[in-house]
Amino acid sequence: MPFEKKAVHFGGGNIGRGFVAEFLHNSGYEVVFVDVMDSIINQLQATPSYTVTEIGDDGERTFTIDHYRAINSKYDLPKVVEEIASADVVTCAVGPNILKFVAEPVAKAIEARTLDYPLAVIACENAINATTTWRGFIESYIKDKLNPDTLTTIDKRARYANSAIDRIVPTQEADAGLNVKIEKFFEWCVEQKPFENGGNKPKIEGVHYVDDLEPYIERKLFTVNTSHAAAAYYGYNRGKKLIHESMHDKEIHDIVRSCVKETAHLIVNKHGISVQEQDEYVEKIITRISNPALEDVVERVGRAPLRKLSRKERFVGPAAHLIERGDDASALLGAIEMALRFQNVEGDDESAELAKILKENSAEDATSKITGLEKDHGLYKLIVPIVEKVQKS
């Protein structure tokens, strides 16, 4: 396969290596990994290939990823800028909170770009409109620290497209090295409108280009992420170790189903997706997260509770919409309580910060800080007593 195209990808973790890089590699891109983790970059630089093993109901399939390079941006930022300036695509899978830290090299590369077609910028994060967020940081850097005139020709230099990704990466074996085990099922939807009028839409096998991304983002976030996190938080609070163990507990299983029944009601009514299509999607998701082959630890899935309890995320986001519509959100409120009890978990800074907020603030102030809800919102008034209950227990 000729590798005539180049993609720079921020994040050498399992999603980066096992999902994004797999698609790019299989589509004829040379992949340049960028990270600040010495161990990952050193391994990538020293290893010419690694394997990705897809796990499905019909068994496993393993294939090889090669023809990549790796740069440590902590030590060689100018080289990162140079690579992005001459790339076709730049992607990231670093976590929504890290987007601001990977804006500088992209901003400098956009300013330095001399190619006669724009760079495709696509964030691959579990967050709504993550590319738009990344764009804000990138263009603020250009405006404040580079030449603001660059922004007058931005459409010729870069096109930003939001995306929605869906693929479960289970807990990896301790001695896996760079090799990644990943779920066979995937969905990667990308906005196509930003690539109109000379936008040079990337040809990436497996990507589904859509006119309106919001239904896909919300369907995924409010079904996959809501159910996965609910299973994690209920499982954690009831002494379960693994996600599939939680889902094989009938009581937890039924609670998780109640959560996604509420979100399904929202998705069907908000986005016009048929009841049958959403029911089939829900069944597929329940089957996926219940699969013992995709073994995953509840603490790993539940980590970063503050982000997961934030205004537009998997619990408060759909619950707020439901309350605004006069609909029921009681199952989601139960999951919110379980997430609030995910405190001081070893290795998770946000769970410690959550405990601190709950300890040092009134129920009203803690609700505002954690959820970002307006005080006159109907959901705010329902969450305050739950916060108070957690504070007292």
C-alpha cells in the first residue's frame, strides 16, 4: 500500500493506536504520533509495528499497524509543528481537558502552512463538539501570540470538523506493550459541511460523513456513555469489580436499562430517530457492555466523575433536556447520585476533587460547581437534595 498521505495524531494511548491510527493506516496514511509520555513515545520509536486485535462475538481478528513515526512534543515541539504544517490531517484522542495543551503546535503549523489545500482538523474525543473547542484554543493562540492576520485566510489553511466516535477499549493485559485489544464494533461520524468548497475532505475508510452530527453525537453519548458510566458507578457502589459483572447483576442491569429508556425517549423525540431504530441501538449497546470478552474495571470506566457530571455530559445533559420537556428523569437522577459517591478513588484526581467540593460547599453551591446548572433550572432543584443526601452519608 503506498503511503502518500500524512496524518499527525496527538495521543499515543489505546484509542489513538487501536482506533484512530488503525483507520488512518488502513486508508493509506503515514501516521505521526505525538505525545508527552516518554514511555509511549520511546516504545513507538523503538518498535516498527504493533498489533491490533479486534474482539467480537465471532472471535478475534489480529492485524499489524506499521509505517508510523513518533515525536515527543515535550522535547521537540518545532518538529511537531513542521510535521503538522505538511500533513493532510491532524487528529487527537487526549481527553477533552487536554485540548488546550495541544493547541499551540497546531496554531503554529496553520500559520506556517504553505500547501495549497487546508489541513483537516478532527478531534476524536468523548465530548460534544470537541473540535469546535479545540478550534477555539487554536485560534485564540494565533490571535494572541502569533499573527492575527492568519485568521483572515483560515479557510485556505484549515478546516475544522466535529466528530463522534464509538468503540470500547477494554482493560489491556499488563504485558501488552503497544499491542491493543479493541472491540470489533465501531462508529466514527464526521461532519462533511466544513470540507465543502475546496475543503479537501479526508478519505478515511470507515468514517461516515454526515450533514448533521448532533443526532449521532447525542445518541452515542446519551446511550453508550450513559449506560457504561451508570454500570460503573452502580457497580462501584455495590462492590463489583468489572463492568460485565455489574451488567450480569439483574438489579443493576435493570437500572441501567431504565437510564437508557429515558435517554431513548429524548433521542427519539428530539432527533426524529424512530423508536425501532433506537431500541435496536440500545439492545446492541447493552449487549456490548455486558460482553465478558470486553473486560473492563469499574474504576477505569468511572474515572473523571466531575467531567461526567458536567452540564452537557452523559447524565446531566439528557436529564436537563428531559426536565425541560416535562419528562421523567428519575433513573438518571439515581445514576447521578451514584456518580457523586465516586469519591477519593485511588489514581483518580477528579474523584478526590469531587470529595473536596462536597465537603467544603453547601448543597446548593456544590450542585452549581459540579453540574453547571442554572439555579432556576428544574433539574437543579432535583439534584440539590441528592447532593445534600450524599454529603450527609
